Amino acid sequence: MSAFYTVLLLVVANIFMTFAWYGHLKMQELNWISHSTPLVIVILISWGIALLEYFFQVPANRMGFHGNGGPFSLMQLKVIQEAITLTVFTIFTVIFFKGEQLHWNHFAAFVCLILAVYFVFMK
């Protein structure tokens, strides 16, 4: 079950991190903040959202790491996290930024990431 909870926490963490990194662009589009909002304010908003990410990311890594009794090596945790990040980012982009389109090279990149997950778990 720790593998499941690790991945679940990583998904939640990546949702928060995607909003922290790119959500301000949507906030700007929705006029929640303006183009003239000082960058320091935008950074502070993003940091506040990113703090929530850490409440999930750190426990996921601690729980999932084999050194703490979890099922994953450090390299496996990182590759899982990267695959989740790309998946969450893609869903975020398709839902919130309608003008962005997926192309064949994006799907090729997804395949490469899936292969990375496969290779990192090979014995």
C-alpha cells in the first residue's frame, strides 16, 4: 500500500506545483492579477501554493524511499515524479489553456518517459 500512497501523494503534490508554476498565467488571463502586478507579488502567490506542494511531496518521498522502508529507490522516485509531472502538466494545459495543442512530438516525449519508468524499474 505504501507504493499506492506514495504515487497518490506525488500526484497531489504535482497538482499544487503545476498551479504554483503556471497558475499565475491563468490568473492573469482571468484578470485575477494583471500584467502590471509586481513580480514579487506573483512570486509570493506561487510560493504560497508551492508550500502546499511540499506538504505532499516530502511525505511521499519519505514514505516511498526504500531507506525508510518504502518500495522505491531514489532514482525510481524521481522518474515516477517526472512522469507524474508531465501527465499533470498535460492535463492542466489541455483543461486551462485551450489554445495550447498537443502534437505528435509531445506524444513521442510521453512514450520516452514511459520507457524511462520501465527502464528505471528493470533489474
